[in-house]
Amino acid sequence: MVDQRRRFFLRSTQSTQNQPLPWIKDSMAFTDQCTRCGECQRACEENIIVPGDGGYPSIDFNKGECTFCYACAQHCPESLFLPEIEQPWQQVIAIKESCLAKQNIECRSCNDACDTRAIRFQHQLGSVAQPQIQISDCNGCGACIAPCPVNAISMEQHP
């Protein structure tokens, strides 16, 4: 039988699927001040806030996208969030080499899901159209992550 308490001992603190909540003031102080009450999770209209490492709330983009409704911040009893007028986070998508289009297989599921049109496809001679990310158009909502059939899209911090 696997001891669940030890299972994630050597795992990094940053999960590849779960991301921090938007508008967090200070990610370093977040774990000190968050009480893990679950109010943000219950308030999330998209149900993408899940318990992450240590039970702290995080965003799971495999469940859907962030609509930036600010409900998570409004329902938090602690003062962990920036005002809604601030930018929610500094993250954008990245497309890995496992992308079907990069493997010369036609797929544009990420483009279809992207409301801001941050993912565009450039025609290539002798190949299928290739994804191009317009970083300035990406708001980090994560809408393109769940539809990707090969999990080739991830979120990265953008300075």
C-alpha cells in the first residue's frame, strides 16, 4: 500500500497543471496567509479552482478557463488579492514540440478556443499551418489548454 503522505515528498512545489490564483499580491506570502478555507473555490463560476499542493487553492486549466470574474478575490476573507483594476497575472501560454501541428498533423483546437486570437496559424510550405503565439494578445486565461488533444500547451510566467 502506498503511503499517501509521502507520495509527493520529492515533487516540486510548482505543479505543471495547477497555477496560482489571479490577483495574488505576494505569492511567497500566500501560503503564510491563506487559511485554505475554500471560499475562493466555492465562488469560482468556472469551477477551475482546486486544492493544490498542501491544500492551497490553485487553478487547474484542464477544467476550463479563467473568466477573470474576480469572485475568488471578493469571497476571500483574507487580504491576499490585488484590486481588480490590476493585471490578474503575468503568465502566457507556451506550445510544446508535442503539438500535433508541429508533428505535421492538422489541428487548430487551441486557435478555436482562444477568444483573444493570441494563437494564430501561419501557413508553411510543405507542412500544415504552424501555431504562432502573439504574446501581447494572450491574457493567460487558459482557454486553449483543455481543448488540446495532446496536452501540448502550458502556462509560463511572463516578465
